[in-house]
Amino acid sequence: MTSGDCASALARLYEFLDKELDDADADTIRAHLDACEPCFDRFGTEEHLRALVKRCCSTSRAPDTLRVRVTQVTTMTVIVDES
């Protein structure tokens, strides 16, 4: 895998998790995750985090301060050094 492949896959990871990609793009991300252990690990972490947040916050509304913190952490930018 090249770092460009990883950067591209990770840039679209949230769209993939939210099932917002068309079938061809989803298949491309899925194939990359199958072949790239670091990206697959990242996917697993994000998927687990989302499930945890959903489970913990589904019974009552989280405090606004927590919602802001979770949003900030889950939308951070990933910078891949291609040098």
C-alpha cells in the first residue's frame, strides 16, 4: 500500500462507516481495508468508538460539553507524511 492509498481510504472512512458511498467507492475502500492492516485497525477503532458512543448515549441526551468533545475528537484531521 502506498501512503496515498491510505490517505485516500482514511479521508473517506467516515463516509464508508455512514454508508454514504456508492457501491464502487465502498468496494474500493473495502478492498483497501482488506489489504492494509493499519487502515483496517483504524477502521475497527472508529467503528468501535461509534458503537460505544451510540450505546452510551442512546438512553439519554449527553451533556453539551461531552457532545462537543466527542465531535472534536471524531472529526480530527489525519495528516499522512508522503515523504
